[in-house]
Amino acid sequence: MSGGRAGHVARPTGRPKGETPADAVSGAGTEGERRAPRRRFLRTEDGVLIDAAYDPGERAAEAEGAGLVLVVAHGFTGDLERPHVRRVAAALRRRGAVVTFSFRGHGASGGHSTVGDREVLDLAAAVRWARELGHTRVATVGFSMGGSVVLRHAALRPEGAETDTVVAVSSPARWYYRGTAPMRRLHWLVTRPVGRAVGRYGLRTRIHHRDWDPVPASPVESVPLIAPTPLLIVHGDRDGYFPVDHPRMLADAAPDHAELWLEEGMGHAENAAADELLERIGAWVAARAG
């Protein structure tokens, strides 16, 4: 794999569905080109190709909407083509442009999933692309695993890929949680060879066989480092994966710059996020984008 600078648009072998012509391979271009839908593979800092898509949104022609882009980070076993991810993108595009992408090991992206560790490099590549496209205000919106990734990414503040606003939905607060049946099943999926085979062939998710080394900072350890960036923590009171002590831990770690929404009757992640909630999230982001 050839070495390109992190986040730069790479030429894939074969064109992904919906890819725009080859004359727009970077952030440079006319205003009209920057506001056109496009599909690209992005190269991460460690050389993985990430499938990504750009939607200019409903407000592309309005001066007040032209600068904002929302970068959506999906949950484990998702990808940018999944209906629940497309539904989130469709709701958020009312507030600005939207970048969706598939984490490593998911969908058409290369590599193997590290379940929240190296995925910060995937998000950084997507944010960097959004900035190359001319967007001056970037919000990251993550769900479940993607929620933990947006928290860690915001704390790390990668050069050229910083975020201005962060939304974490259904995120864990700490690693290695096995307190619910769904999380025990997930740990079996990730840690056992037969589980990884089920992930690959049944869930279209390629999972790395190596343990974390070193163990990355947990979401709750990352949250204090995000300040003063605005942070919204959203969690359902019926989340079957992570009970409400997780979002409360996150909020307690960031009392001065975070808001906590505990949603009555909501389950876990994208599939449980009602259209009305997605609209409120979009409005919250837009209000803080300036």
C-alpha cells in the first residue's frame, strides 16, 4: 500500500458506488464541486483505506449553512450503507452537510476492526476530508462504539482534524464492560476465533485477532480533555448494552462543558434513536456551530 499523507483522498481499485468524477480528488475545486455529493476512499494515518461519502445537505446554498458539516461515526457492525446509518444522515442533512464513512473492517473499508482503538484514525481521516472540502465548522456525532471514538478523537485533537462540537450517543464510559447479556455476547464475538468468524460472515465485520496493546484511554478518561469543546451525551434509559451509570459517569467527568440527555424509553444506538431525537441533536449542533 503506497504511503500517502493521513486523511488524503486515495484512488481505490475500482470505483465505489456513487463515486464522483476523477477531477475532484481533494478539497480543492470550485464552490459547486465542493457542494456536490461524492464518494471516496480515504487513507488513514496507518495506511487503511476508509470508504466515505459526502452529502452537501439541504442548506448547501444558504450562507449560514454552508460552513457546518456533521461527521457520523456508526456503531460496531454498521457501515455507511446500512439503513439505520442512512436514516441518521438523512435527518442531520437538514442542518448541514454530512460525511458518513465505514470504520475499518466494516463494509467496503479495508483493514480489521479494533473495536474502538485505531478507529480514531478513521474518524480523523473523515474530519480532515470535511475540512479539505472547505467546511469551517465540524461536528462529530457517534453512536455506541462510534460514540466512544468521537470522545477519544476530540480529546486527542489531531492536527488538521479537530472537531468543534461532539455528540456521543449510547457510548460506553469504560472498557471491558460485561454487565449485560448483549455485552457478554459481544465479547465472545470479539475474543473467540469462532466469534470472529461469525462476525465476518454473518455480520460483515472483520475483527482483528490481537488484543489492545497498549490499552487506549477510556471514554471517561478522555472526556475531561475535551473541554472547552461543547459536548452532548445522549443515552436511553432502556439501553440493553450500557445502563445509565455509563452516561452519568461521562457527564460527571465533564461538568462544565457537557450536557446529558437521558431519553425515556430509548434503547441502544442508531436503531433506537427516534426521528424527533435526531432533529433535536441536529438543532443542538447547529446552535453551537455559530
